[in-house]
Amino acid sequence: MNIARLLCVLTAATVLAGLRAGPATGQPNYDENKVPDYTLPDPLVMQDGRPVTTAEMWRRERRPEILWLFEEHVYGKPLPAPPKLRFEVFDRAGDALGGTATRRQVRVHFAEGDGAPTMDILIYLPNDAGGPVPLFVGLNFYGNHTIHTDSAIRLSDKWMRPSKPFAIVDNRATEASRGRSERWPVELILSRGYGLATVYCGDLSPDTADRFDHEVIRLFYEPGQTEPAPDQGRTIAAWAWGLSRAMDYFETDEAIDHRRVAVMGHSRLGKTSLWAGAQDERFALVISNNSGCGGAALSRRRFGETVGRINTVFPHWFCDNFKQYNGNEDDLPVDQHMLIALMAPRPVYVASAVEDRWADPRGEFLAAQGADPVYRLLGTDGMAAEEMPPVDRPVTSRIGYHIRSGGHAVLEYDWLRFIEFADQHVE
Ligand code: GTR
């Protein structure tokens, strides 16, 4: 093939790929009138057309089927639980945060040997608890040391995405990175009787397309395998897997009430908290904050970020099979309301922000509402609101929802709602 012909073929392929990816390269749609007509798959109808009529049938047949569909088409097959975990508690302080808290830092070793991959869990527990405490757990974006100025928090030495606000220099955290994240009101959470645990997402998989092939994912390769198969999980799968490994630790710690653990995540890590909560029913409450496309928002609406755009810009997040749905959302056998339904009958909370149009707040509400029939079949109340509620007026039924004023962020307002929701729904 001569060069001119090769260029011609390549250009045609690029144009075709672009067309297929739909708005991946074009302008995102922010106009409600331009949302295409779509039909959502019914969470209560089996793939073979049989209606799901009992709680038993949901549990034994439809729930596993939906979980499998998400594995196969969206997030990829999960990494298996490792045969051996070792928990090394390398910091145990009873007088943290001015004597009000107990701090633990736990290194989780995923395999034998010094070079085996690890993750560090940072945990704060209130000292006045008088018994095992419920807690919130979530991944953080730039290292455990960013969530508080407490100088005893180990500074992460892992690879980080470049960020000026987080003082990341040459892909590494610096001393100046400490306490830079405003998303974790530790004292507030503790004062309300909850503990807080967090893990740096990059301990599990670095957030970059050229390095997704990280040691945690590699741990589970077959001999000779060099990248995940099209139906195997990538970064989001590895992150969600890490949350379950943190839960493995909580089950061993008597100071923690592991039956009352809420998993919370923001944005890409909100997609992750939903996927973790869907797979691992040990999480008693699941919270998604501004998780958008591939999280709480309905893919078929193609409002703001689309499947094509997310798979193009973040090709390492979902399994390769998900790319078949770039610009082709109507062929997906699932939509995100079915992910939320996988939490049922456990309480679940979806939080949007009015200026975060990229994450499609209405699509997040509609997905939460779309899980309602499953909750009702299981004998709980589902989503109390028939219409999207006004800004800053939370809905606190078992499927909870709010849209707050402001933009893409985790604010104290959000945490207060999560805490009140946990108080109400997690017994
Ligand atoms: C954006 C991405 C979103 C969301 C967000 C975040 O760039 O398009 O899906 O995950 O990042 O995680 O902050």
C-alpha cells in the first residue's frame, strides 16, 4: 500500500470512528429539548422476557443477571479477591486531632513478599464513641495526606496526576500537598459519631491511560497476559476492588462497626463507589456525589458527557467492551438506573450540583428514580419524589437525592446530607 492510500484509509477510519463516537469530539448537548427519545431497559424484566414478580426472583435471577451485564459491557469482570491479605497497622494513635480522635494507618499487602503491591488506609475514629463506630469510606484523588493537615499522615510516594492546587511536582506529592483537599470535613464527621477512612486511588491503579497496567491489575493476569481482556476490569474495577479490600480490614477491627459502613465517592470516584456498592453488599449505604456519565447519570440521555467522550478521553476506566457503545447507547443492555437498583434494598444516595451540567443532574435524578420499582418489589420505599426536587431540597426516602446550588465539588452541605441520611437509614 503506498503512503497516499494508507493516509486515505487512515483518514476514513478516523472519520468513521468519530461518527461512531458521536459527540465525543463535538460539542456536548446541554439542551433538554435535544435529548433524544429513548427507552430504558426494564430492571424487572429478564433478558429472556420473563417478568420479575417476586423478591426471590429478583435476588436469585435478575440481580445476578444485571450484575453480569455490567461486568460484561461496562466495568469489566472484577479482580478476584487475593488469596492472602496482610494488614500491617503501622500507626496507632489514641490522641490524634487534639485528643478527640484515634488515628490508624494500615498498609494492606495484596500478596506475599516485599515487592508486592500495597494500599494504605487512613482511619480516624471519634474517641467518645463508647463502642464500635459506623464509618464512611471513600477513595481520594491525591493521597491520604491531602485530606487533613495532620502531619502524622504518611506522605504518599505513589505516582500522581499533575496538579498545581495539590502541589504535585514531577508526578509526586510534596510536603506542600498536605491538607490541600477541601472535600473531607474530618472533625465534622467525627463530631456526628462516624469514623472516616480513606485510601489514595492511585495505590490501586494510577489514573492515566498509559499506566493503567498497574501491579494490582497485573497481579491477576494469566501467565503471558499483557493487558486486560475486553471484558476484564481496568481502573474503575481496580479502584472498586480496593474499597472491598478496605472492607476486609474493617471486618477485623473491633473499633469499627463493619455492618454500618457507608461507601462514598465523588465524580470518577463516585462512579467507583456505585460499582463497589453494587458488587459488595457488605456496604450498608452507597453514596454517589456528582458521578455523572458511567456513574449515576443515564447514558441514553447523552446530556453533557457521553459514553463516546468518556471512553475516548479516559480509555482506561471501563472495560474495552464498553467502547462498542460509543455513540450507540441504545444498544446497551443496561442503563445506570439498573446500577442503582443493584443497591436495593440498601439505602442509596445520589447527589447532584446544579451547575455541574457535565454530569447531567437530571439524568442522575432519573436514574435514581428508575431504581424505584426494584426497591418497592423488595418491600421498602424507593424514591419518594415524582418530580426532580428544587435546588437544595433533599429527598430522604430510601433512595435519597439532592441537587445543591453550586458546581462540581463535595461541600459541607453534601456531607451534612450524607450524615443525616446515614442517621436515618443505617440502623
Ligand atoms: C471529568 C470526567 C468526569 C468526572 C470528572 C472527575 O473530566 O469527564 O466523568 O469523572 O472528570 O472525576 O472529576
